[in-house]
Amino acid sequence: MWECPGGSILAGESSLDGAIREVKEEIGIKLLKFNGKMIKSDRRDAYNDFYDVWLFDQSFEITETVLQEDEVSDIKWVTKFELANMYDSRNIVPTLDYFRFVF
């Protein structure tokens, strides 16, 4: 299934810093802090965690990415319509349902 880059923050790290680090580790892109905006933050008691989602308004080419072999098998750009079709076809993890409210 398709998923966005993500992971856990490290001790002493902010949510924003963790998001930037995870994207750099997983797809090799250096995001800029001032391009980020938190679009969702939930306390998830079932998982005993917090779930923060960041949206970055920053351009890059797919050819600039370096995929982390252990966690990332592929990457691609899609339109909102394609994303909706992928979600409805259950090709995207269910936790990404918030995408419908972002665009």
C-alpha cells in the first residue's frame, strides 16, 4: 500500500524537526521549515501516541529523490483525482483519509 514518509520523533526533537528528518531519511529531500504547515494533530489513545501531519509547499523533482531501501519501494506524483481513486481502491493506508480535506 502507498503511504507518506513518516515516523517517530526523537527525544528532544519537535514534531516539525521530526517530519523534516524523516523525509530526508526516507526519500532524500531536504525540506525547509518555513515551507511546512501542520494540517492535522491527533492524540491517539488506542496507539498511545500523537499523530501530527505536516504539509510542505516545496517543489522538487522525482529524479532528486534517494529512496531508503529498507522502508521505501517506490515514489510518484499523483493528482488529487488519482489519489482519491487510489484511496477508494484501497491502495493507500487508511490513516491518510485526511487528504480529502486538505486540497
